Amino acid sequence: MGEVILTMKGIDKSFPGVHALDHVDLEVRKGEVLALMGENGAGKSTLMKVLTGIYKKDSGTITYEGKEVEFKNTREAQDAGVVIVHQELNMLGHLTVAQNLFIGREFKKGITIDDKKMNEEAKKLFEKLNVDIDPTEKMSNLTVGKQQMCEIAKAVSFDAKVIIFDEPSAALTEAEIEEMFKIIRDLKKKDIAMVYISHRMDEIKVITDRVTVMRDGTYVGTLITKDCTKEDIINMMVGRVIYEDPKTHSAVPADAPVVLKVENLNAGKMVQNVSFELHKGEILGFSGLMGAGRTETARALFGADPKESGDIYINGEKVTINSPEDAVKYGIGYLSEDRKRYGIVVQKTVAENTTMACLYNFMKGIFIDKKKEEKVAQDYVDALATKTPGVDQLVVNLSGGNQQKVVIAKWLARNCDILIFDEPTRGIDVGAKNEIYKLMNKLAAEGKSIIMISSEMTEILRMSDRIVIMCEGKKTGEIDIAEATQENIMNLATREIN
Amino acid sequence: MEKIKQNAFVKKAGFNRIILVGVMLLMYLAFGALTKGNFFGMSRILNIMNYVYFLGFLSLGVTFVIATGGIDFSIGPVMFCCALVSGYSFLTHGVPMAVALVLSVVIGLLFGIFNGYLVAYWKVPPFIVSMASMNIAKGIAAVFTKTQSVSWPQSSDPNGWYRNFVKMGNIPTGLIIFLVAAIICGIILNKTKAGRYILCLGSNKEAVRLSGVDVKKWEMLAYVICGILVGIAAIFFVGAYTTVQPGYGDQYNNEAIAGCVMGGTSMAGGLASIGGTVIGVLIISLLQQGILALGFSKDYQFIITGFIVIAAVYADVSARRRKN
């Protein structure tokens, strides 16, 4: 095994309210591929951002090629040879491949750009990597796979010694992944060190040498890939103790009627043949890793995004939902993970937001009955214990938890019986989180049916009566809470080893 | 109970309006002093008011559009198109005066529907739509009138009764109608479902859509209201000046938008003040007449209103930036 090129030791980083990295260690060697794994929010990306200078660490040391370093920005990291290949491609479609590769450092001939030289250099680079791409081709004409190759080539062209791949395979086909692996193997031979972030177990097994696992911002351990199993890795990823009492059995009676039935819902790559049932008074958890297609499923169901096919039944009756208007008509309310963008109008008052979906109930002729509006809004403020000086307060001035309560009030005022909570506690502090949980349990007990999309394992195990697990746009399983464990959920949420 | 900052934004809007009224009075006094009292004469006041009426209707209209976060650069030329087509119909085709007046409003309405539909349903950017319909309006007017100016009948003419909308003897009917219209606009914007949804979608269209609201319909409605008001503005324009020439009208876009934005309506949408628009229009009109009274040509006014729009929008943008 090669010598160590990069060591991160005791890296600590806090954001307001979050201890994102808690004394994390990482070691990368020349000519190896190190997998970096962990659940959503484990701190993988944060760690890489600290390394490449996007974030400043609070404490800890980074040693690179035997010297302690602290990169101020990605440019500095690049110049030193530490390059990140992002999941989203940062390419300009209307420029040629060569122009993209050398953007910001174009070859010049006097004051004009020397395209000929750039094309030659790009060609040399691709030859070195054994990739067949025409440097004069327009970037937008390439497949996503080829574009990813260009990203890698660009990284190599910086004379990189350490390359970080942040979920590089997310958008690639099997064949493209295979091609990418060929390049990675080639780079290994050239003694380049690589960090490979991915959720896909099969890829980890195929391409990496060692696996470092993180959990909740801490370093868990490092394994030799060929000596470990998928179960070993999952156990390290989820092996936390759940402090908040998890639900042990479903609170829903066995004969509770089905209020919502979704059959073979399809909407693009992220929603493929998803089917499930929701019972009255049930909290149905939707678990899965980033990009599993849970939000996309909810949005397609709600009519926020177009769907290709699929049947939806409400209380046994087949319905057509083509827009949020339709969904709301059938009593479905959607609470987005991004409240500020999709949930509330922050520059409007608590009262105005509360009545947003049911303003027709507050009309007196052509005028809005503001007294009635304020009274009803106040009733919900009281019922949900929303902390606000008054219903005429602008929502922008409320805290995250209280903003969430305003969104809940909006759907309750509309009398929605099916509520889709998409990451209901994201960005909400611990105390307010518990309040939201209590509220959801109360709503379910009162007969509302809830779909809860959550990326937090503890939240899933604490709240759900039943859990649907998705992976890469497909439903991979359904578990009753009585049988649910972190391990079997994570097993379904990650791709099988082929 | 945690302490939350009291709604500073609304308070500030009120404060700004007080400042604006002060600015208006100071301007009036300054022009008066510079013209050695000439500016305080009755005829000058009538001139100012004539300008206020048509510009006011334009500005009220564009306030609804800007409240949705959109923009309309076609209002001036559309107003001219309304005045030219209906006036020409009256003069050449023997259309009765009453019908001609209704026609003017209908033409404005049609442009509003056209603009609104393209913006709301086809998602064509408002800037592009209104730039295009500005030229369409100019073109239609020129073709229809064979590029000739149209002179509406004078007060002495039996058909000159339409001028009573502006001034009936010594009664400033125009002022009364304009203020009533402004109050109605204020009620629509603040007390009806349409106004509520127009303001909300201007602030966050996606959140309103995901609340199950038909945002396209309400967004289009803002342009339709604007179109109707532009059609009415045309009546007040000819009521004051009688003669309209094809190919013009652009200069009033800037002035109407300046009046609206100066009054506290945010170009980013979601925040609009009818009261502010009325004061803004008064200031613009004062400025217009003041500059003429001082003996400068109208061109100076273009320069000044141009800078006013930039200053007002910059003030709005920087106020928002401070808040974030």
C-alpha cells in the first residue's frame, strides 16, 4: 500500500446549533481509492468542504504531503493538487469541451484566446486518460457520462494528487460507470489518491480499497473493503443508540380504512412504479437516502410536478390529480421540506398564510372578512401553541418551528385529512422538534393520515407506524414498525451488491 | 413568550409616505419661489391636475402588475392606441361618442388580456411581452389612423361632453373620479380575494400555487385590471389635451412606473401601496409642470424621471438587502 499523502486529524466544525464535525480523522494514501460513507447528514460533504477550503475548520490539522496546510479556497486547494469532482456538473453547455476544461485559465495568443492550443492540450489530456472525446465538441452535445469524464479530466489537468468524487455515479448509466471506473483504475496506477463518496454498496465493493465510515459528524472507523461485508458497513453507519423512545408497535387499528392508495406512480427517473397505501390515523414514514425519490413521489402525488402514469384512490374512489388545486380539493396538504420557498409567503402575516388555501371560507360578498380571518388564525395559534406576538405578525419574523406550525395551520384550516410532511423538522431546533412530533401524533390520533418523509433515522423510528423505504426512485420495501430496525431499513435503502 | 421584533416594515412604509408628502410640498414651494409665485396660479394648478389624472390611471394600473412581480412597458403606447382608435372611429366612422369612450376601455382591456395571458399561461417574461405589445399598440394605432393625428371634439362641440369627466364648469370632476378610482383600487388590492392573491403571488408564487390556488388566473387578472385602467387613462388624456399623435406614448411608461415605485410599491412584487402611488403621481406631475414653468424643455424631464426610477428602485433593492 502506498504512503500516506493526506491526513486530517481531529477536525472540528460547528455551525449555529449544529456540531457538524466532531473531531473527525481521515487518512488517504497514494494510489488508493478510499470510500467515505455515512447516512445523510453524517458530515461527509462538510469534511470535504473543510479540506478544500470552502469551510474553515474550528480546530484540527490537515497534513498534505508532509506539511500542515490550510487552504483558503478551492482555488488554492486546486493549485496544491487537491481537487473535487462534484455531483452536479459545473459545465457550460454552449462552450466546447476544451473551452470548459480550461475555463479561467485559457491559453492566450496576445489578447485573443488560443483555441487551437486548448484543443491540442485537451486532446493530449484525453489520450493520457484513454478517453474518446472530441475537444471541439459542444459540451451540451455530450452525454452526462461523457460530461462527467470531462470533469474528471479537468481535475487531472490541475495536476491533481488527491481527487475527491462526490457521488459521481448518481446520474450515470451502468456502462458509463464502468467507463469511469476504468479511468479511476488508471489514475490509481499513476499513484493518485482518491476519495469516493457514494451510497452505492456495489460500487464501493468494486472500486475502493478501504472504507471510512462517518456517523452524525463523528469518525466511526475504517475497514479494508475486500475483507468486509455490506452488513459490516451498515452496522457502522447506523450503530447509534436511539435515545428518544422509538415506537414499538403501530398505533393504527388493523381495520383502519385505507384513505389513500397510490398505484404504480411514475414520474421520471426518480419515481418508478411506486405503490403504497395510507390508512386513517396512520403515520406512514418514507425512509431512504438522499436522492431516493421520496420528495419527487410526494410532489407527483400532490400534482406539483407532472406525472407520467399511476392511479390514485382517495377513500376507495379513483381521482385525477393534475395540479395542487386538485390535490387540495381532495383534502391533501403538502408541507414542503423547503418552507420558505414552497410553504409560506414570508412577507405576509400569520393570518394571511393561515387562510391561504381556504380564503373562500372567509368571504363576505367580494370582501375578505378580516375579523373572521383573524379569529380563526388566532384559534390555530392557540391550538398549535404557535409563538407569535399576534396573527398580524409577518411570518418572516417567526422561528423555523413556528413557521412550520403556520404551514400546518394552513392545511388544518383547509380541513385536509391527508397531510404530507416532507422533512417536518428540518432546520428546527430540538425543543420545537418535540413539539412538532407531539402535534403530529395528536393529529394522527384525531384521525388525520400522515405521510412523513424523513432522512433522520431516529425520526422515522420514533414517529412511523409503518415505513416505506425507497432507493433510487423505486420502492424497495415496506416494514411495520414492530419489525423495523436501523439495519433492515438501511439495508433496503442502499443498493444491493450485484 | 419569545420577543419578536414588531413589524417594522409596515411602519416604515407609513413613514416613507409622510416623507413623500413633505417632499411634494417642498417641491411645490420651491417651484413657486423659483417662478416668483407664478407657479401658484390657478391655471398652473389646472395643468398639473390634467397631468395627474391620466398619469394617475396609468400608475394605478401598473401598480397591480408590479405587485405580481411583473412589469408593463406598454401602458403609455396602449393608452395612445385606445385614444387614437376610438377617436378615429368617432371622427371618421361615425361611432357615437359614448360608444367611442367604451371602445377605448375595451381596447385597453384587450391589451390587458393579451399581456396577462402570455405572461401567466405561456410564461413569456413580462418585460418581453410588454415591449412587444408596446410596438403592437403603436403599429395598430398608426395603421388604423393612417398615421394621422386625431383631434377629439372641443368643449364647445355638442360631442364635447366627454370633457366634463375632467372638469365640469368649476367642479374638478377629474379629481373626484380619480380619487374614487384610487379608493376602489385600494379596496381591490387590500380587501378582496383578487388583491390578496395578487400580492401573495408577487411575494412567493410557488408557495401560493402549492396551496392549491389557481395562480395563473390571478396573475392574469392583474394585467387585465391594468388594461382597463389604461383605457380609462386614454379618456382623461384626450379630455385634457384633445389631440393625440400616433407613434408616441413611451415617455409615460417611465413616469407611471416612477410614480408607482416612488410610492413604495416594490419592483420585486408582493408589496404595493395605492396611497403611495397617488402621492408618487402627484410628485411626478409637479415635477413635469415645474420644469416647464422654469422654462426648460420636456427633455430635461425625461432625464430627471429616468434617474428617479433608478433611485426609487435602488432604494427598494437596498432596503431588501439590509433586511436579509
